Amino acid sequence: MFRSIAALFLVCGSIVSAQETGDFITVIAVPQAELRIDGEVVTTVERGVRLQVLDVGEGAFLVRWEGTRGWIGHADIIPIEDSVEYFTLAIEAEPTADDHHARGLAWSHQGELERSLEDFDEAIRLDPTQARFWGNRGVSHHRLGDLKRALDDYNEAIRLDPDESHFWFSRGLVRANRREYNQAIDDYNEAIRRNPGKSFYFHSRGASLSSRGDYEQAIADYDRALKINPDYPPTHYNRAYAAEKQGDYQQAIDDYMEALRLAPLYADALNNLAWLLATCPDETLRDGKRAVEFAQGAGKLAAWKESYYYGTLAAAYAETGEFDKAVESQRKAIELADDSDKADLRERLALYEAGMPYYRDLPE
């Protein structure tokens, strides 16, 4: 069996050198690989972790891990498509907790979450003291929608390693998904206290603050997130939504536009911007023609699968005075809508049939 592993080393060695910028690779070093800059170690990466190639050098690849860039040698990695086979051979030769964990990560990267759980279960059975085993099993449970088991796994990961910020952050995400926003914010607070340099910690805390109606605090968190990473479209999108709720419509427009500059195919940003331009309480900011353009783009990107895309297009047509088209689009919105939404949609339909546009009220 050791010959099989050696053979795989040779095969992978010839493939690794052909990796290009943008490709994904898997760490195989035991127990971890070193990332170096100018010969100095800047951080370490554990066996099984997936990395993306940022640049190709002689005998090494430039990658990023946990916000740190460094070069990793060819001998420490394999192409990601070979990772399941590689760790399977390693397990057959000598089953270890680390290799079951590494193969669990490999299955997870392929979207095979049930298989990843089998390996994480075995890794935990062999060595229940490793917090990262519990944490990564929690990720698979979370992705499968099993929030109770994900929460249990993160609880144990935090008990074993309370200084790891990511465990607190991950538990916060689960609690936010359970709409336990106060508890989620408490977890994000702990994550930020341990590592204040993560933009997504502030982004996610802002989202929970926004979900419970604390829009001013949410905007402050989005501001902090954008200082760390100004090029993340969802943060601009979320800040725009919170600004709308605060009545700062120009800021909302600016943020939706920035989200679209960074991600031109962002259907929800197109839709929300169209809705705002069509229905804004501030008439100086309304622009029906652009609203129609953005609403059509959003609907096409989303294949018109949701009622609200037609509803936005209807409001945009009404703002331009094209009420026949507004009525037609609103009727399509009603056809697709849940029963709980149809009463509001019919009220707007009556406006359009009477030749009147729909405008939102100013926030209280």
C-alpha cells in the first residue's frame, strides 16, 4: 500500500507544476505546511486545507491563508481534484484522525457533505480533543441545514479552543440563521474581540443588527467592514439597505451602484436599486427610465423566478407613465406571489389600473 502512495506522489508531482493562477490546490504536508516570504515563515497551513493559486513561481505557488500571503512549495500540495484519492490511499495505509479530517475537507470542497460528515465523525472518534475537527463538522452540518447539530459542534469547538475567533463567528452565523440575533451579536462580539481585523465579522454583526432594526449600529459595522475590505459587494448592498431604512436614499443609491460596479451581475442589487429609483419618497431621486432598465436586467439574470422582480418592473413602468405595461407586470407578480403577499400586490395593481404610480412613505 505504501507503493500506491509513492506512485501518487509521482503522478501529482508532474501535475502540480502545471497549476495556473486561479487554480485550487490542497495541502498535504504533515502536520502542516509553511508559507514563506523572502525565505521567512509568515504562517502555517494545516493538512487538507484548500488554497487558491495567486501566482506561479519556480517550485512554489503564491497563496493567501487567513489574510496572509506566502509561497508554498510544490512538495507540500496536490491539485484539489486529486485530494480525495490521495487521502484515501493514506487512510488505507494507516488510518489517522488527521487524514480522515483532511479527506472530510476534501469531500466538503467537492460538495459531498454527507461523505464529509462520515470522515469528520471518524476523525473525532479517533481524537476528540481537536477543536478544528468539531468546527469543520459544524460547517458541514450547517451547510446541510442541520442547525442544531452545527450549534452543538461549535459549542464543543469553543470549549476546546475558546481563543479561536472563527468558532465564535461560525456559531454566530448559526444563531443568526435561527433568528437568534441577540445571541448571534454576542458571538460576533467575541469573534471581533479576538480578531478585529476580519471584515466579515463586522459585516455579519451588521447584518444581525440590521435584522433586529438597529440600522444606525449596522451602518457603523458596515463602515468598519469596508475600511478593511472596500471591494466586497454584499457589504455595500447591506449598507444600502440599512441606509434606505434610515431614509438616507442618496447613500443607498451610491452603495447599490458601488455593489454593481464591483459585481455587475448582482441581481438583487439591480432589483433594489430599480425599486428605489421607481418608488423613492424623495421625488428628486426618482428616475423611472433607469429603474426600468435595472429592473429588466435583474429579472433576466434571475430568470423571472420570483414575484418581486415583476413587482419592481411594474413600479418602474408606472413611474414612466407606461401603465399598461405596469398592469401586465403586476399581474405576473401576483400569479407568482405567495398568498400572504397577494393583498399588497393587488393594492398596487389597483393604483396602476387607475393610472397612478406607487411611492413609499418616508420612514418614521
